[in-house]
Amino acid sequence: MLLDFDLDMQINALEYFEQGALPKHRHKVAVIEPAARYTFGEIDAFARNCAAAILAHDVPLNAPIAVLLPKSAATIVADLGIVYCGNAYANLDLKSPPERLKAILNNLGAALIITAAEHAPLLMRLGVQAERLLMIETAMTERPAYDEARLRARRDRVIDTDPLCIIHTSGSTGTPKGVALNHRSTIDFMDWVLQRFEFDGSEIVGSLSPFYFDIYTLELYLCLAKGATLVIIPEQLAAFPVKLLEFLEAESVSFIFWVPTVMVNIANQQLLPKFSLRALRRVFFAGEVFPTKALNEWRRRLPQAQFVNLYGPIEISVDCTYFILDREMADDEKLPIGFACRNTDILILNDRDQAAEGAEHGELCVRGSSIALGYWNDPQRTARAFVQNPLNPHYPEWIYRTGDIVYRNERGEIMIVGRKDFQIKHMGYRIELGEIEHAALRIPGIENVCAVYQAEKKIITLYFESGRELSDAQLREQLAAFLPKYMLPTRFHRLGQLPRNPNGKIDRNLLATRDA
Amino acid sequence: MLEPKLQKIADLLQGIRPEFDFSNGANFIATGMLDSFDMITLVDTLDKTYGISIDGEDIVPEHFGGLSAIAALLGRYGVRP
């Protein structure tokens, strides 16, 4: 034997499954839906059937394929089928307004859309030809309908820098951006998270986030790699904290990765003392700031659980910094986003694009294998956010500029200060206030608008100038044609004239502190 | 015709989800007429309209399934819509 080292570096995200849960836990339950459950073996067979069906459509290698399905095992089957076929999945929000869905589909240029029979009419109304649709029902059958050798041959042409998935996020000009992430970036993050937290596959994952979010990446590949079980929490429970906690207890959920909003509600409403949640051992959260007082309530009530704050925009595979709550924090102490994940470098660049010194404020920029490929079909916006590392004049090296202003505290932990622009986080969703304003200006009769966000109250208020009376109902109805649900303003307020600051611009700060 | 107090609640709901008819007796939660985003807006609207603060333990599907259920909940906060 000449070589005694291992040349089999992982190059495809599917290898987590093929070397993990599939051989080791084939008969274990992989996904639990409200009315059905599926083993890893079933998911695999369905996914290969799906891949064979895709192959029959003659889709070019690495091309994106859209998935328009409710949050379900079927989405996982479709996504894995797409990867088996050497393509990239783009999970879309079934509840998007048709206009927005159409804009996303146009930008993606997806050769194929995987959906279910009941949602096909929606796509047909958007002008999608029937031959571009693939019904997931045909794949979800026990009968193997795939040619293993053909699938293998096709997948062997995929390299680790090829796209794995495309995740959409709000864009300030009104058009969403499709963030393209490759296999390498996903493996880079997953390897770290699986090792750092010693996941062993015994986890029962309580999944609350939509599958078109990046939290899904961690949930999915954790289950595929380790054989953990993913429990889909019914969407309507999110509104009812008591029901949500009852569900966690009934399903013995041991791991959750949630956005803070719902957890803050639960803490503030003093609901935790009524539930033991004994099985819950680990709580990850990301997407927005978790007020320390509410987090302390969780920590007091769940002394057995580990709490971890993760941070990272969609443009980085899942997350790029983390902070394990391993010390006492005062209720008024701000929560750090902590330290860089392995093989990720965080640069804090001041306004002269130099490395910030000491506790100097600067923009958080990310360097490493985990950054995205860019925005799909959008070189302009890609060029603005993914730029040459200003600290490296020697060779091309991209960094991602997050727009988040941060500093390092005396412990070396990274602390968030705010934003450079008008992006907000509302119930975990990333929203450009500009996208809301852009949509509002399309309503006849509206002359001028300003959307502001009050983070503590979680309220988006739309202030507008209009010559005529417009009811909340009229405004919501018209905005709903362009904006997804989570972007609709909570309150509307008509003003004779929007306040201006001395240089004539709309005074956002004044509106933000005003009580509508 | 709805009783005036139920009509007032139906009007508030209409402001949140203009596309639905809230007077036809369907269960708002079971049918998905109100989702988690609407619930946040609804609780905010009720709190603001009536100057109350609805308790977390009261935010359960049973209290928001229909006009009478919402009226009964408001009644417990001393509100006559």
C-alpha cells in the first residue's frame, strides 16, 4: 500500500446521507409530519425516484430547480432528488403573492418546478407551461423507478464548488435576491457544527422555520448525517405559545433551532413554569437579537439545556459566528454574537476599510469557504455585496459585506451595534424597508411613504401621504399583491405631509420614535 | 345581520384580512383564515382598540375561532365591543 492517508474528502452534501443515516439508520423515522412519518430508507427511495423523473426532463447539470410545496417530507424528497440529479434546489414560499413568485421564477430561470397536483393551477396561472412541472406524487411511491448507474454517472460530474441550493431574501429595490450556496460552503459549516456540538443522532428536532430559510440546512443535514429525527411543527401553532409548548412535550423534542420572537413571547407570558420540557437539551437561536432578560428566563427554567446564539446572513452557509451561553449574564447586558465558526474569518472594517482596532466600530465582513457564490443572475447586486478583501492587495479574494455594524468587547466577543442601511429583522425574517415602500408606492393615490420598524414592539408602521382616505383593509389588500405576509405593515398612518429633516429627506428617526 | 358588537369585531378582522368574510360562521383558525402573522396583528389591534393587554395564556385557538369567542374573551377583559 503506497498511500496510507484518506483521499476521500467529502465533495457533495449528499455524502452526509450516504455515509450517515442511510447505511446506519435506514429503518429509523427520519421525518414526522402531522399525519404521516417516513423512514430514511423511504426518503432515499422517493428521492431517487424523483431524480429519475428529473432526468427524464433533460435539465442541464447544475441548473436550478424550484420546489413549490408546503413544509413537508415531500419538500425533502424533492430537494434530495434534485441533488441526486446534480442540480440545485430553490425552495419557494407557497404563500408568496403571485407577482413576487413570478419575479422569483423569472429570475431563477428554473427549467423545472417540482410541485403537487393541488398547487399546479397556481403555477399555470403565472404562465408556467405544464411541461415544466413535475408532480412530487409520482416519486413518493415504494416502487423503485430509477437507474442507479445513470444517476451516479451524472452526479460524478458535480464538483464541490457547484451550487447546492438557492435561498431567496428581500431586496430593497423590490425584487428578491436569490442567494446561491455551493456544496463546499454547506460542508464547511456542517462539519463544524456536527463536531463542535457532538450531535449523535439521538436528537428529536422540533422544526418551526419554513424550509425556504437557511435554518433548514442545519436541520436537514443534521438528520441526514447523524440519523436524528425531524418533527415538522404545524405552522398554525406558531401563533399559540401554549400549544407550541404542549407540542414540544408531546413529541419529546430535544433540539430546537428557532428565531427568538416566539421564544421571547413564551418567556414574557410566563408560560415556562407550566411545562417541564425535560427532553429539551439544546436550544439554538438566530435571525435577530434575543433580549437577555427573556433569554435568562429560558435558562432559569431549563437548567439542563445548552443555549447557543448563532449569527449569519443567508449569504453565508447558515451562520458564521456563535456564542455559547456559558456564563451568567445580567438582564440588561447585551448578548454577544461571539466568535467566528471554524475555518471562517470575521473582519471588522471601519469606514476607511481598515481593520478596526480595539473596540472600534466597523462593518462585519466574512471571509472563507462558507460564503455564497453570489446572487443568482444578478451581477450588479453581487458586485456590491461580495467584494475584494481590502486588506489583501495580492490576489483575488472575495469577502461578503454584511452591512451589520459591530465591535469586539474586552473579552474579544463580537457585539452587534446596528445596521448601515434600512434592513430589519421582523420575526426572524430579513426585510428591506425599501421593498415595503416600493410596493406601497404602486398603490394608486399614495404619493409618498415611509416604513419604520419598532423592534421592541415588533411593529411595522407605514406612514403615507395621500389625497384620499384609504382604509387599512384597502391598503392590506393591495399590498398583499406584492408583498409576502411577513412584510405587511402592522399599522397604517396617513399624514398630511411626512416630516422632513433639515436637508429635505424624510425624517425616519422622528417617525420611528413616534407612537402611531 | 350581525349584532352590533359582533359586527365591530368582524370589521376589525376585515381590516386585517380583507379577502375573507368573517360573518359566515367558519372557524377562523381551523380554516387558516387567520395565520400566525394575522394573530399578532389581531392581538395588537384588539389591545390598541380597547386599551387592554391580552394575556399570553389567553392566546389559544379556542378564543379566536369565531366572532362570539372573541367577544367572550373581550368580555373577560371588561370590554363591550
